[in-house]
Amino acid sequence: MDPGGFCWVSVNWLRTIHSYKPQFIALHFQEVGGKDYMVNMGHADSFFRCIESSEEMKDFDRVCIYVDNQFQAEDRFTALGSMYFIHKTLKNIFQYDFNGKTFHQITFFQWTRWIIHNQGLDLVNVHLFHDASNLIACNSSPSIYSANRKNALRYVINRISDNCHTPLPFFVFGDFNFRLDTLSLVQHLSTSADVQRVMKDSSNEVEKIICEEKDNDHQVLLHIEEKLFAYLHQAVFREDNGKALLQYDKEVAAFHDVIREEDIKFPPSYPYSEEYTKPTQYMNTRCPAWCDRILMSHTAQEFITNRTGDSEKSVVYNTVGPNVLTTGCSKGHPPHHLD
């Protein structure tokens, strides 16, 4: 989180606040401190304080900040951070105390409970497991990584819905690390290509997958390695906000019994370039996907529908600063908002 990152977040995030004029703001962060968190955690604290003390936020007279900065405790460290802003005009609001604790935190999520205008709701910040290898992700459909995320999210939902506390409408948002069904997508992208699997020396382990066009001088169409996903026609991930690829976005479907999501009308949120000169380009490290999401319970969506009168234009689900997208401060993930 460098000064440039502060500037980007301030300009785009505060512009969003100005546009929608909310009374209650919930900000969920993952990977607080970045990859080198032991060095940058101090900068993260400055970042939170910078937002809190900005002139634009002066009318939000109550602020709750929860940051897991205990990186020394490696077995429990989550690098999650949550900020909640309450406008001075919002009077009827309470925060729940979980058995004397201000909030509940288990391994990979933070959970807060609120009452706003006599309506109770839970806000959950999550960061689920990523795909460690593109090659392994190509082995099966769904991948083993997808199965791990499914189990983790089901645990979170069961935990906040159990009988220990009265179940309430909830919003779960953060970095779910949801990925496209890589095997199915690769099969689709390589339909008219020659596929070659290059093995590691003296082993049965695949080192790379290379798909070459059958004509056009055998130009490499797709090149996959453990941490490389280079597709020749990258524009497909941005055209019409990647709508054609939503059929491969399957991980949320396993939770339709308890989860809803507004229609996705923005391009895949990861992995955007971390170079500020290339804000709309994807890095060739992973297959672009909608990793960052805002999900909600059925009762939460019903609450929104009742409040908005079921107008399609009343709910906005998008990236913050969509025309700017991202810089190095967000590590390839542009922030998202639901208003």
C-alpha cells in the first residue's frame, strides 16, 4: 500500500460514496499488508487511518475497525480487515456482542452482526483458498481447489446459520477466489487447436500444456504452466464484460439453496495487471475469473427487493472506479461495491 495506492483508493472510493450517499458503509479487505505483510503492516494501519480521517468522511461520526495484524501467530493469522462507517444521520443502529467479544473470527473469515433501523443483519468478510497450480486446476472438473473452496464456504454459512445465534439475513463478501471451470474452458478454447502436453524430465508430471492453431503457421493459442496462463485472444475476457464466459463460472451454483447474487455485469475481477500503466490488462499468471464477489442470503435479497421496490436500476453491483480498474495497490483485485 504505497502513496499511489492511497490516492487511487481515495479518488475512486470516495467518488462512489459521493454518488450513492450511503448512511452505512461496510468495507472488507483481504491480504492486509500485501505479500510482504511483515514489512507493510504499518503502512496498512496508516491506510485505514487515512480513510477514517479524510475530509470526505467527516459526517460519519462512528467508525469500527477490525484488523488481524498478528502475523507472528502464523497458525491463526488471516490478514483480514473490516471497516464500518456510520453516518451521523443514522441513529437506530446497534452492533451485536458475540458472548462478550466484539466480533467473531475463525481461520478465514470475520463476522459482525448489526441492527440498523430495527433490521438485523450479519456481515461476513471471507478469503478462501486460491488455485496453487493452473496445471492441477486443469486435471478435473470441478478442480480439487474448487472442492476445497466449496467445503470452506459451506462451513462459513453453516457457522453463521447454526442455532448458537439467531439466524439473520447475511451478506458474505470478499475474495472467494472463485475460478472458472478451467478444464471445460481450456477444452472450449482449444477446440480447433493441436494440444501438446510437455512432461518433466524422467517423470509422468505435466510441465506445460501448449495449444497451437492448426493453421496460421501453428501460432501458439494457449500456453499453460503452473503459474502461467497465456491466451492469445485476451480480449474475450473483456468483450461484453466477459459475458460469454459466465457459463464456466460454476462455483456459486452449489450454494443456490442458501445464497443469492445480483447479476454480474462487470468483467472478470482477477488478475489485473499490477502496473499502473496497464490498468485494463490481465496478467498472464492465471485464467481471468470473478474472484471477488458480494453474496447474500435469500432473506437479505428479499430485504433489498422490498426496500428498492424491485427496480432493476435500484441495486448497483460493480467494481469501484470501473474506468480505472486497478493499480498495484489492490494486487490485481479491483474493489467491488453493492449499493
